[in-house]
Amino acid sequence: MCYNKKMEKYSVQQVNLMSTDALAYIGDAYFTLRCRLEVLQHHNAKPAKLHLTVTNLVNAHAQSEFLDKITPNLTEEEQDVVRRARNSPTTTKSKNYGLAEYKRATSFEALLGFLYLTNHNRLEEIIKLVLLGVEL
């Protein structure tokens, strides 16, 4: 579990006060690491090949599709996080993807960040849904 400086688990109320950009920052880091670990379990390849495999999972297009895949399974609270992230003002843009796809990917990352800070069991359920059927 993730703990703050006081060694207490973050509450949903605390996390809801964080910006969706901060949640996406954590979610992106977690998802990248998780994908790297999953790929490493399935491949004995050089780092360049591993990196290429991971970048096929950790990009705006793939993450936008992952969000589509899990949306029917999201709770109302999770849908609120996604909606809040999607509707937040965007200060950066992707050089390779359109704004709508980029915002959906950021929403996916924010959801993962939210779950990382509040509910690891649910985070694991979502990751399993996301990676189900994905060729690693």
C-alpha cells in the first residue's frame, strides 16, 4: 500500500483534493513500471526490444483503447475520476496523437493514480482487465 509521510493510507477524500495531473503523473509511472514487469516475464530479449514492446502499451492510443475496454466495469466513483481528468484544462499536448485521444489517455492514467493511492486491490482488478488478451 502507498503511505503518506505520516504512514497513513491516503483517503479517497485526500486523493480527490489532488489535481488530476498529479494523479495521472502517478498513474503513468505505475503503468509503465507494471508493463515493463509484465513484458519482462514473457520475454528474454535485449532492452531495446523490451522497450519497443512496452511502448506499444504505454502510449496515448493504447491507453485510450484500454479506457474503452474498462469503462463498462468502472464504479461511479471511478467514472467521476475519469470525467474530472478528461474535463480538466490541458496545458500540454501530444506530438503524435490528437487532443481527444490524449485526454482519454490522461484520464486512464489519472484513474490508475487514484487507485494506486486508495485501493490496490481494485487497481489489480483493473490492470488484469486491461492486460487481458493483450499479447505481451
